[in-house]
Amino acid sequence: MKSEERHAEIKVLIVTSDKSFSDRVKSLISKQGDGRYSCFVEDKSELDLPDADVALVDSDVLSGQPARHMASFKLLLGEVPFIYICESLDNSEDLTAVKSFAADYLIKVALSGKMLHNCIKWAVDTHRLKLELEQQNKRYQSLFYNAVDPAFFLNPDGTVSQVNDAFVEAFGTETTELFGRSFGHVFHDADDFKRIKSKLTDGGENHVDCEVQFKYLDRNARFLGHLKISALREYGFGGKESEESVTRFHGSLSNISFRERMRNVKQRADRVDTTYRLARTLAHEIRNPLTNINLALENMADQAAEDSEFRPMLDIVKRSSGRINDLIDQLLTSSERGKLLVNECDLIGLIKEVIEESSDRTNLSKVEIQTDFDADNLSYPCDMQKIKLAVSNLVCNAIEAIECDKGIVKVGTYTEDGYLFIYVEDNGKGMTDEVKKSLFDPFFTDKHGGVGLGLTATQTIVAEHEGEIEVESAPGYGSTFTISLPLERFNRY
């Protein structure tokens, strides 16, 4: 195999109008023996490129002025590397042109077979190496741009230089909006990126693998991402010792919110189920003595005169007893998973109905409702009344959370990763992490006079549709509630 490669034929194109020059070149090449070269001679005026590996160009065909003609001649030769052979090359402008476009150059008076052989070998090997590097680069670019996970390159200062389509899609933005901006602007907390960058530069680490919160750029929401980022280093020379410096950063990330979401949903569902089991047990136990209390109240009311001093107190006890009974009914109703009445439903139309029915409330509160639907209509199999109630609860909560004159509630839909998402976003007061942890617990509320079952009922409805609900919020930055419903798995006809 090595012998075949060593004696592989190299096709040499000689470009000249001087027959004596071409004869001389062919003679020198033929002395290299082993039949490794085959030569073709062409005049520039009628240049017809054979399948050549390299070209030897006589300076006469360029009128001895390479600076003026080298670029256009390179276009004629295309991908074929060429060696410029001339009488002399003293002009700096001509030398620059030759170095820019030719693989190498030789002086005619010093021409020899060995020199031609070495120069041709250098030109051919260099060209082949260049083609291999270009092919590898194309393969790498294809892997980069067509990767399923978001991938990126950063400049040494941490600004974005390249991203793939998956990156653009993941963050909901345009490519032009990313270039030249700090990578930190896609982090929920920009300081997280500063710490990561410091590890890779000042800390001398080559690779960081961590989980971090990212934010969508087209809506007020965030997601948990698994980030892998590496520092690409090169050696430069400063003074007497070589210095290693970061020339770029390369990395990829994946959205692991779904995995984390499912873990949180399971924990939340387990907690809610436990709470409901306890609540149902207590509700039934409370109802027994409550029934006795009501019977006793009826007897006492029959015996007490209308103007009796005890009558107002009996009325208070009766109203309180009725209130307890109503709370028990709400608890038992909210904890039941009834049968769904599933039909094809236009979710966009349903959400518009919710917004219309909330118009009195929004007008009184001076709140503007904006919509952001990714389609004009969206057919989805669900229990229309229950989903409508779930969305209505979220919209009402969003309106009530706003304490400013320029209140805005944004309601939208989009599809991603096999799920349909409905989100309700407000610019209200927001909430702390402690409030978020208890938000879906039965009877938890931070509203005056609230019962604390609205979001519990909403979560139950979503769970019945094999979906989930999550919230993103921070004090002073508003809140975003997002319902995710499976596009394929929910088929209950």
C-alpha cells in the first residue's frame, strides 16, 4: 500500500506559450523516474483544465506582472494549486501577490529536477491537507449547526460569536439579537455566568459542568439547563516564556426543566394526596359532631323566644356551623377526581371567552390583557369546562396580584417538545420562594378573605388531563403560571 502511494501518478499542468520552457520542465520532471508524473501543456489563451494535481505557471503568460494578473489567473485555475516560475521576483508588490495566490515560486535559472520534485510534492501535499481540513471543518460545522441540543461559541470576553439553530429555538430569539452580546444575558442571574467564566479563566479550569437557571428571551419565564462549557486555549509568546491564554469558549446546554418538573410534580402530588387523605378523613370525622351540633341548635332555636337574649348567639353558632359545612363541601369536591367529559375543544376560543368574561374585573382594576397565541385556533381534546375553570382561576389571580396603575396580564400559548403550553403572565407584586412552595397546598392563601382552594382545584384539573402546572415568580417582578398538556399521550375518547 505504501509503495502504491509513493509511486502514485501526479498530473502536472504546464501553463506556457514557450515550447522550449515546457520541454525543459518535462525533461527535468522525467528524470525523477518511476513514472510518477504525467504532464499536460496548455496556453493561457486556450486554457482547458485537465484533471490536474498541480500547475506550473510560466511568468510569461502573466506578462511578467503577477501583481496585476495573479488574482484573475487563480480564478481560471480554480482549486488547482500552482507554482509560479519566473526570471526573478524583486518587486515587493509582485512578491506579495505571488505569496497570496500561488502555492510557491521558483526562479528559472536555478531550476532543477530535484527542486521541481520537492516543490511539486510540497504543493500537492499542502493542498490535500487543506482539503482534508476543510472537509473536517465542514463535518464539524454540520455537527455544530445540526446538533439537537443548543450549542455555542463565545469570544474571550464572554460575548456570543456563534450559535446553532437549536440555541435560537431554545431561547425564543433571533440569531442577530445574540451576536456580540454577553452570554450572561441568557442566564436568569447574570452573576452565575461571571462565576463560571472566572473559574475557566482566573481559576484555570478547562471545563465546567453544572446546572443553572436560564431565561427565555421572548417571555417572562425561565428553565433549568444542564450547561457544559470548555475553555479553548492557545499558547502565545510573551517575553522569554510561553503563555497560555483563552482564545474562545465552546459549550452546549440542554433543557432539563421537564425532568426537574416531573420530579417536583411527583413530590407535590404525593404531598397533596397525603394532605387530601388526611383532610377527607378529618372532614368526615368533623361532620359527625357537626350534625349533632346542628340538631341541638334546631332544638334550642325552637325553645328560645324570638326576643330571647340567646337568639343572636344561636344565630352566630348556626352561621359558623354552616360555614364549616361549606368548607368541608369545598374540600371534598376539590379533592375528587371526577370523570372527564372529553371533546375536541378550540383552546384559543376558550381562552378568549375567559378574557371576555374577565373584562368587568379588568376594567375596574385598570388592567390590560394582552394575548400571544402561536396559532389562530388550536384544537385539543379536553374537558372544556374544567380547563376553562383552570385558566379562569389563573387569569383572576393574575389580575388580583397587580398593584400598579399600568397593570398588564399576558395570556399565550405555544407548543414545544410534544407539549402544549398555556401561560398567564403578570407584572404584579410577585411572590417569595416560601410562598411558591406552598402555593398549591389546600387552604393556603395570601389573599384577604381567600379560601385557598382555587389553585388546588386548578392543579387537580391539570393533573386529570395528565399535565402539570408550574410558576416562575420573584418579589417585584410579577409571576408566570404555565400549564403544560401532552399533545399525544392524552387520548381519552
